[in-house]
Amino acid sequence: MPNPIHSFFIGWLEALKVYTQPRVRGMLFLGFSAGLPLLLVFGTLSFWLREAGIERSTIGFISWVALAYSLKWLWAPLVDRLPLPWLTARLGRRRSWMLLAQLTILTGLVGMALFDPREELTLFVALALLVAFASATQDIAIDAYRIESVSRDLQGAMAATYMLGYRLAMIVAGAGALAIAALFESDSSIYQQSAWSAAYLSMAGLMLVGMVTTLLISEPEVDVSGETRRRESEGIELLEQQGWLPRPLRRFSEWFYAAAISPFVDFIVRYRWHALLILALIASYRISDVVLGVISNVFYVDMGYSKVEVATITKVYGVIMTLVGAGLGGLLMVRIGVMRVLLIGGLLAAATNLLFVWLAGLGHDLGVLTLVISVDNLSGGLASAAFIAYLSSLTNVSYSATQYALFSSVMLLLPKLVGGFSGVMVDSIGYASFFITTTLMGVPVLLLILLAMRYVPAEENQHG
């Protein structure tokens, strides 16, 4: 009779082997490239602007530059189908768009480093928007590569490894940028533009990691199913019959249908009315975390935490806890499935926001801050890994860039819009009430997950 303890450990060891797959390991570096720009136009940028004397309400509104991540579905069809001159022929459709986006991010970060937000705020925000736009474009291409590279059984591990690289980059863009800024300032009691310039120039240089990785990896091979080809060709044939259209316009309409309309038709055809439930879940799943995240660095400044304290506890230690959570989420998905982990993550992500109420009442307390960050980031890592795997499972590899961009855009649109008002909310009701409000925002999410578990039919990934 098999030893149950031995079987238990063998099962977990088998689950761990998934991380030895070459494609899974390769996602570490692409995740780093994707994660580096986010905080530089979000959390770290908020810290910089607050030190520069920018009002909380203005910082909240400036966070809307990150809405580029929520609108990327608008240009995702271009990334999916439009070849880039010279680059696509040499690198392929995924790598060519990755490299173009990485070059643009590097350029935008250099530009931000050269301007003082106190004197050139409009131009500064425009450069931040350029970085966000290019970063969202890079995400489109990397997400498509990740989905197309492996089968469904490896998507959970791909998501976890992607998050590992992503969060390591966030340590660099968060704690690293703050540490560099602190290193280059001669007096921590006054604002010094040169210190922040040094930090952002350093971050721009680190984009070379993503560029080198893009040049080294190979393009994934995608097989389109007969059903997908049939559905797409039917729409194109209908357009070809419109002889009254000028030929250039008809050709463009055929391309536009295949690139931009077919991905959405495919999603609706596969899920029918369940598509509304899925979109509602996607739109609200991250709301508790994102709305709190907009104001978190401002909260740390107002509570009297120094750059070194914030960098060490929230950006280094906190990200390590997130990585632990992501790894745990990847293993749990192998053992109990994506949807159960999604439910656990949604519950924990909302509930842990209540810990910030406690922290707000205590003020400057490093021990409590460490505890709060431990629990909150562990939960967030688990929830994020499950959510990435869930979104990937919904995607047809024939339209991976466009469909995943739609899902991830919907994921951030509502939270980012609400998060833009976070500074106004804190000014009106205070930090404690604000944190309670963000917890309550997560309650409807749990109901949507339970409905999805009951009513949405399970489908195989790689619909092809």
C-alpha cells in the first residue's frame, strides 16, 4: 500500500518540475523587461512627484497615464497582424514589436530624467505617457509570446515565472530607484532633481536586459485551427462581395476584420452570454489592490517613512513576499486548479487591505509595516499568478495578442479610473476610511468568481 506521506511529497516534487521547462525559465527575463517600466510611471513616480511638492490630488490624476495599460486592446490588433518594416522580416512579429517598444521605453525614461516636474510638468507627464504606451505595447507582444509558446498545462508555471521576473524588476524600479536617488542626494531634507535624474537614467539603461533577451529568444510556432480559419474566411468573403467598395478600402476592410473584429467575434461565439460574466470578473478582480496601490507610496511619505525604509520594506522585502506568493500560487494551480486559487486570492487580496487601517492608526512603526507588507504581498502574489493563468486560459492562440490585451485592459480600466480619485478620497475621508472602502470593493468580486466557477464552461486553452 503506498505511503500517503511519500505520495504527497512525490506529488509536489512532480509539480515543481514544471519550472525546469526551458520556455518557462525564459519567461524570467521577459517578465523583468515587462515589470521595469510600471513603477516608473506609477508608484516610484508618485514618490518622486510628492517629494517635488506636487499636490496629492494632482498625483492621483497623473496616475491616469497608466490607463494606457487599460486601453492597449485598441492597438493590439496592429501588434497581432501588422508587420514592422525591416524588423519583422528579421525577428518575427512578436520579437519585432518587443524590440520597438523597448527602444521607446528607454527613450522616454531618458527624457523624464532630463526634465524637472516642478518646472516642466506638462512635458514630464507627456514623457511618462509615452513610457506607459510603449510599456503596454511591450506587454501585448510578451503576453502573446507567453500564451503561444506552451500548452495549457504549463500556463500556470509560465505565469508564476513571468511574475518572478516582473517582481524582481519591480524591486529594481522601486527600491533600486529610491536607493539610487538617496545615494545621489547630498541633503535628504530638501528636494534634489539631480538625484532623481540619476535614478531614472539608471533604469533606462536596465532596459537593455529586455532588448538582449528579445534578440536571443526564438519565435513561437502557432497552428490555427480549421474552425478559426473557417469563421474568419466567412467574414472576409462577405466583404469581398461588396463590389461597390473601392479595392483599397475593401482590402483594408478585410484586413481589419481579420485583425480587429475576428478576435472579439471568436470570444463571443465561444462563451456566448457567459462572456459578460467573464468580463465583469476581469474588470473588478484587481480593484482592491490597484486603488490602494495608487496612494500607497503617498501614504508612506505622509506617515514619515524615509526612502530607505520604504525601499527596504515595501520594495525589496515586499516584492520577495510577492514572489513567494506567486510561486505558491503556481504550485496550488497544479494541485487544485486555477479557479479555486483565483477565489482564495480574491478573498485574501481584499481582506488584507484592512491591515492598512491598523497601520494608519499607529503611524510610523517599522515592525507593523513589515507584518502588513508580508501578508498583503503574499496574498497579492498568489492572486496575480492565478489571474494571469485564468486570462491565458480564455485566449484563442490565433488571436492571443488582441484577446489577452482586451482581457488585461479590462482588468485595469475600472481600477485605474477609480484609483485616479484616490487622492481626493483620502483628502475627504482620511486614510483609515479609504482603506476600509478598498476592502469593500473586493466583496462583489468573490460573488463573480463563484458564479464563474458554477456557470462558465471549462475550455481547453490553445483554442487555435
